[in-house]
Amino acid sequence: MSKKSFALRLNEELFEELERWAADEFRSVNGQVEYLLTEAVKARRKSLKAKPKSEAPDDNSSKS
């Protein structure tokens, strides 16, 4: 799997918190951000699968 690189701007306080969290889990900050985003996407997919279709957002809702 290839990876896409891009610039990410964070405020200093958030970056420092991510540094501490990454160190606690023996990851780089980049690795920690990637891990957190991957987990967030997995959770979103799971929650979307659990919703009945009537509750899922309608792709045509913005079209009149």
C-alpha cells in the first residue's frame, strides 16, 4: 500500500499532546496520527453499517 504525504498544521498545544501520547505508545507523532485516523475511520464505517437505511443520510437531500 502506498502512502500519500501532505502537510498538516496543528497548534503547538495539540502537537505537544500528540507527542506525549505517541511516546506513551512507542510511536512517532506521524504514526500516532495515522493510527488515530485509521481507528476513527473504522469506527465511522462500523456506525454507518449499524444504522438502518432510513437513518442514513440521503445523497439526494441537497438536490431539489
